[in-house]
Amino acid sequence: MSTQVHATIDEATVRQISDELDEPEWLLEMRLDALDALDSLDFPDVIRTPGRLWTDLEELDYESLVDPLNAAEKKDQVGPDEAEVLSFAEAVDEHEDLLREHFGSVVDPETNYLTALSTALFSTGTVVHVPEGVNAEDVTVRTSMNSRSLFNYTLVVAEESSSVTLLERQETGESVEGDRYYSGVVEVAAGENAYVQYGSLQNLDQETYNFQIKEGVTDTYGQIDFIDCNAGSRLSKSTVETHLDGDSSEARIVGAFYGHDDQHFDIDARVWHNDENTTADLVTRGVIDDEARSVYEGVQDVGREAWNTSSYQRENTLMLSDESEADASPKLIINNHDTEASHSATVGQVDEEDMFYMTSRSVPERAAKNMLVEGFYVPVLEEIEVDELRDDFSALVRERLANRD
């Protein structure tokens, strides 16, 4: 690996970040190991579809984008009394043992170059801990980015027979001249018979390059529902994965995106069936307009020991202009014959017969198309149980449609 992020990002930089957070030695060592690994790691895989290579993140100008020592953000963290919702600095002070057990246990810091970079340089984050038997709702985290770059980390730990619903937002705050880079790593650990619903709404400005990876792991009878909504940024690489490591555990990944102007979305949804009697449902819908581009890759991997697996995947992308471009690459990898699985993906434009039906009944063409777009999202919106997230994303869609030329 020959790419250099920045001449001044070295051991001294990492030590300064760690020192300012008053971190223990073991966490500093993890940061330094990630820094050392940069020279040998590849960037995230580039999706290849017929005639097209998508989203080569190695081509970004990281030297100008990454400025970790000047990171600035405003973070609002709210949760019920039953759950602990802590800043990363507070978690280091109050729950070092919890951090040591779970930090880097779900998302391997050396998954790729950008996860290692995030591990070495993150300076802000949230830790949500739900004790055994506790049911926690209305946990909300809002991060406003006020600097050239920001590396954010979120850890959610739900103990046995607990549940939590978390909504996390990323947006742009104070203006910074030039391009920006946002990196977010999310780890979710669902204990035995625990339920975690994690929703994300990314609405960064269109001067920002966005890299996020969200991974979860389930114990026996555990369930993780990821809801991943993307409307902002210039370029987004968003990966959501769940590892079903417990008997009778479940996963659901719901995705929604809307791209316009020259936005670029690379959306990945993956589930790993590693134990028996596991169930997964992946559903994603996106709309692109103007000169926007999108690609989706979905993977359902059924392991050799994953007896009695049920796994389903559906992805649909709607193009509103002739200049937009979209593709999809769903994959099934089955290593156990005791499996029920299916996948489907479609890319197309607004149906002409639907438009004719509505305009022939005196609905203006623009209003008809807008109504069809809003209706297109309904199957995904019905899957989103977090009312605030569903309402906020719907409002963003209506705003974009109202401002179409």
C-alpha cells in the first residue's frame, strides 16, 4: 500500500489524540497497531458490474481531506435513565472493562485501509450500554460536523434479554471552505435474547465525502435491525453487515437513499448466517435524479453449520432522469442445503403506464411523478418502526421533489 494520507499523520499524532481523551495504554496500542497496518491494507473493494467499476476510494485526496488534530463537532446524546448513553471520553473513564471487551470485536480495525485509519484517528463517539433485562427507547445521537474531517465511533452493547432503539444522525454544522471527509464506525453487540434497533440518517452537505461501516453480531435468540437512510454527501460508501452467530438469531437491514445533482451512493448490505435457525430480511429502495449515480451490493452468506436458514433480499432503484446511472449486484452464497433464500434487484424509470393513468385523470405530470416516487418508498418506510426517522426521511424526499426543476 503506497497511499499516504498526510505527512503529519504519524505516531505523535495518534498519541496526542489518545492523550487528550485520557485513554488507557491498551487502547493507545490498538490505535498504533491500526496506524502501522496502513502500509499493508487495501482500500474497500470496488464493486464491478458489467462495463463499470464503482467507487474507487483510493483516488480521493486524503492529504487535503484528513485533519484529525483540528476535529470539531457538536454532539447531542439523549437517552432514558434505564440505559447509559455516554460520550467516548466518559465511557473510557466509567466503563473501561466494557470497552476493552467490545471495542474492535465486531468491526475488525484492519478490515481495510479506511477502517484502520478510523481506528487510529477517531476523536469523538458514543457508547450505549443497556443492562440485562432493561428496555430502552428513544436514544438519540446527533452529530454536527464543524471541521475539515471527523472520525466518529459508536458502540452499542445490549446485555441479555434487553432491548434498545437508537436513532443516530450525521449532518453538517459550521461551514468550512473546501471538501470534507466524514468517517463513522458503528459496532453493535446483541446479547442472548436481546433486541437492538439502530437507525441512521446521513444528511451531510454535498462537499463531504462519507465513509461509514456498521456491523452487528448476535447471540442466541438475539436480533439486530439496521435502518440506513442516506440523503446527503457528495459521495457515500455505506456498508451494513450483521453476523448471525447465535442459534435462532435474526437480522433485518432496511435501506433508503435519495440522490440528486451529481451525488454518488455506494450501498452495501450483507448478512452472515453462521449458526442454525437464523433469519434475515434485507430490503433497500433508492431514487436518483439529475446526474446522480448509485450502486448496491447485497450479500447473503449461509455457512456450513447454518441449518434451517431463511434469508431474503430485495433492492429497487428508481431513476428520474436520463442522465442518472444505477446498478445492483445481489449475491447468494449458500454452503448448506437446508436453506430457503431468494434475492432480487431492479433498476428502472417511472412506469409510463402509471404516469398515463394519473395524467389522464387530470393529475399534473409533475405532481403525478412526485406521487409515484413517494409511493415507491412506501414498502421501505413501512419497515421503519422509528417514527422520527421515517418522518424525517419522508420530509427530505418531499423537499427534494418540491425543488426539482
